[in-house]
Amino acid sequence: MAGIYIHIPFCKKACHYCNFHFSTQTEYIQEFTHALVEEIKIQKNYLTAPIETIYFGGGTPSLLKKAELEMIIEAIKANFNLAPHFEFTIEANPDDINPVIAADWLALGVNRLSIGIQSFQAASLAWMNRAHTVEQSHQAIKIVQAAGFKDISADLIYGTPHLSDENLMDDIATLIQYNINHISCYALTVEEKTALFSMIAKKQIEDIDTRKQARQFEIMVTALTAAGFEHYEISNFAMPNGRSKHNSNYWNQVPYLGLGPAAHSFNGDQRQWNIANNALYFQSIKNKLVPFELENLSLTQKFNEYMMISLRKSEGFSTHYIKTHFGEKYEAYVMSVAPKYIAMGQLEPTEKGYTLTKEAKFFADGIASDFFWVNE
């Protein structure tokens, strides 16, 4: 199986924390749509396996009109082999959702929504410079559920200065009351070249409190697992059968094609990423060329990626997989590092290998880096 990711590089306004590629010049959406259709035709041979998942991300895909979405979807159907029951996700902002567009999405075959709630606290939304209000978040959920959507994911951001522990618990309780079956919770990170980074550097706002983030991570995990959610990836929680197939395929290193400016692709041996510039993307596509950079992955790079991703998943890493895919020296290296974390109570055995304990999950990326092979 394989997946297609489509990056929609437009937003109404810039959130202070966001470092994804986007433009607020939404008047170019139509030109982008035509360029994207051409890229789909050019890239039609990148994937040979049936397409199991399609994911519209961004940016803000919910800015696209029905006709624009329809053009893109028809191009995909004409150029790729779609699996009979593929997962089709669109990311949406609450302020874009209304009964008409919800019905349009269903008519176009969308069967999963990822809604950027981020918080039900007005102060937090204002601090993040989000375009929507608390009331619009409530209305958006009610609208898509009334329209018939069953598979709904909601994003939350924790660790912001205005978000108290009580606020976070209220946010989680609200989503549970709405019977949302998938929740993605992200710790606020400070990325360079963002408004947030600049404001903190100028001491206009306070810096991130990592101790608070660790505490709120524990609150979040405890509350959601108690409510029946499976903590299947560090930032992702799902009710039974509610896992994101698209993102799970990323984490299981299934090939995927990324379309649009700044989109990434992976075929098992190479990664490539399109240029993060809308104007240059448009110009290159007019010349029938996809503007991307390419990286051939070494065995060590593949191993390090496997360790990073595996330790973020509930299944952890498999020693047999490491031995058969990377070799005995990599397996021996992993087993030389593992005892340290077992003794610290941060790693525990599974049927196939090892996974992080609940207490260690907040530190997953740091622990994974200790397993990286650096002697190539």
C-alpha cells in the first residue's frame, strides 16, 4: 500500500508558533490548484502500489472550494490506483466549517476530518493568534457530526503560558463529551523564523516552561487513557479502530508521495522534498518539472529513522526487525544501549522487543537519539 499527501500552502493568518510553509495570499489558490493537477500528472509513476490513504494538510485545506477540491480529486483518481476503501482526510479550521462545506466534503468522498481546535480557551487562542473563536470550535464539531462524519480527529496544543492544568483538563473533557474518536496533542515548540521565536527573543512574552509541559503531558495521558483512548504514538490517542491510517503508514515507513510546495515524499530508499516557494513552484510546473531536492538514504540513516519512529509508537522497536533489516551489528548496538534505560525504568520488554514506559514517553526523542548509530 501507499499514501498521497497534498500540501495546501495557504492560510487566512499566521499563527505565532507555526513554521510550516504557507502564504496568506489566498488569491493564488486557483493558480495553485491548476499547478497541483499538473504535478499529479507528472508524478503519476512515483507510486506503483494501490493508494490506501489521501491526506490534505497544510496550511489550511479547508480554504479550498468544492470545485477546487473536485479538480484535485479527479486528477488523483485518473492517475493513481486507489484501494477500494481508502482513508481520505482533510485538515480543517473551525472557522471554515459550515453545513454546506461539510456536505460537500462528504459528497467528494472525504471520510475523515482533522480539526485544528488547539484549545477551547479564549486566552490561549488569542495568544496563538488563531483565526477562530471558542464558539466556532463548538459549532464546527456539532456541524460535522450532524452531517454524518464519524471519524473525527481534533488537535490540542498544551504547554502554552495561558493554559493552566485545569484548562487542559477542561479541553480534554470537552472532546470526550463530544465523543471525538481521535485526539492529537502537541507540546508547544518554539521554532526559529516564527513570530513566537522572535517575541521570546525580544522578551516580549515568557519562554516555554518545559516542566509545565512534562506535567501537562502526564495529565493528558492519564485523562485520555482513563477515558478509553489508546496512546498509540507520543502525540496521538485513538479510540478502538480510530487510529490514523495515513500517519500510521508514515511511522511504519510505508511509501508516500507528497504533492504541492514543501511536500515530502518517500519511496523506501530516497526522500525528496518540493521547493518551499509558491511562485517558483508554479513556474517550474509550467515547464513540466517538479522542483525538488533528493536524498539517498544510507543504511544507517534508515536505522536511525526506525529507532526514532519506533520509540514514539506504543509497539516500540523489534529486535528481530533490526537484525533482519539492518544486520547483527545494529542489533548488538541496540542491546548494548537498552540496559541503561531498562535499569532506569524507562524501557520495558514487549513480545518482539522493547517500548518506552509511560513515565519515559515525554522524553522519547531524547532517548531515541541515544540509540542512533553514529559510526558510519
